Amino acid sequence: MSADTAGGPAIQVRSLRKSYGNHEVLRGVDFEVAPGSIFALLGSNGAGKTTTIKILATLLRADAGTAAVNGFDVATRAAQVRASISLTGQFAAVDDILTGRENLVLVAKLRHLADPAAAADDLLARFALTEAGGRKLSTYSGGMRRRLDIAMSLIGDSALIFLDEPTAGLDPEARIEVWQLIKELAGSGTTVLLTTQYLEEAEQLADRIAILHQGRLIADGTLDELKRLLPPTQIEYVEKQPSLEEIFLAVTGGKTGTSEGAR
């Protein structure tokens, strides 16, 4: 993390605006993300989540407003921002021709690490992919590919990682694997900003949740704070039925932790 961020937010966004032609995608968005926390940007398709991520990752310029990442202004100090972050998009950015280990070594070399092979082996072990590391990506399940994609984003020990729809298209078991991975990242001190349209995902993972709707941030707070926006609930005693996810994992023998053998 940059010395610029000492004691300050990892991300600070003020009055962010972005339009495509006559379509205003972001309409004055404001939020902050604390270092070492998981911040979920929740919203339906077209709400402006990916546009926000692209601006913060310096892939897109805002029309108005300001944003700082790790203490660096995204408009005037883009190179410093890029050097201090990692980004995992909606689709796994992996090479199917290479093995898992070769993918990691390639990125480690591009990052100019002193020992790319050691970095690759460390991440394979950390993400429970050591046994699969010598296999081509074409043999990996969706969950394994996503875990490798996130592992590649961590090469270089970035203080902040952006995860854009990290579990889109994954089956329930693979989704839970990625959830556990994200929790471990935050537990080790990494700041995580994730976008999602899955309500349960934000509820399971986030320290704070912001709801983006039609380009405006309409709510921002902890889960308990957001619950207090609604009228008090009435207490009723009802028989609790298992959720479909619980049934699925029970009948398939699924686990809630990372499982290398998941297919």
C-alpha cells in the first residue's frame, strides 16, 4: 500500500459521473472503502457497477467527479494506481493452452518478480491447486479456473483487488469455494471491492454494501444498517425448511471449503 494511504480510505469516490452518448451511466456516485475490508457494489445489470470498476482501475475516464485508489488520483496518477491494484474481470483471463503453473509463471515474469517459479508454486498451494498445476487449463472446472484467475491477480502482493462479478456463471459448489477464497484474502489484509448482482453473495461476504441503481448510489452501509432502513419485523415462529443450496450440497456431497477435485 502506498504511504499516501496511511490512515485514510483505500478507495475514495466523490460525485463520479459517466455517460455514453445521451445515456448517463453514473449520476454522481460517492463512497469510501476502508483498508482490509470487503466492499460489495450491488446492483442489477446496467446499474453502472462495471463502469465504476473500470474508472477505478484506470481503464476508463470519468466525465466528472474524483476518485482515489490507495491514495492515488485515478486521473492524474494512473500509473501508480495500476501498480498498486489487481483486477479480475467477469471472465477468467487464463490461457487454455498453458498449464495452471505456466499461467502463473508467465504473469510473475511480466510483473518482474525475482523468482517467478517460487511465486507460482506458492499460489498453487495457497489456492489448493498444486495437484492440478501441471494440467492444461482446458481440463479445469469452472471453479478451478476462477480460483486460478484470482491467484493470477494476486501476483505482486497488491494491497487492493477488484473482483467484477467473481462468481457469475459458477455452480453453487464452485461459488462457495470462491466465497471462502475472498474471505481468506480479506483476512490476510487485502482490500476487496467486488461487484455482484447476487444478494446472497453480498450478504455472505461484505463488511459494507452499496446499492447502485440506475447510476445512483441509493444505499450504503453494513448489513445491519441496511436492515434498519425497513420497518421493524414481526416475530413469527415457523418451521425452517432447508434452502435449495443446502439440498444441492447435501445430495451431491459438496463441501463449503475449497476443493481441488471439484468438477
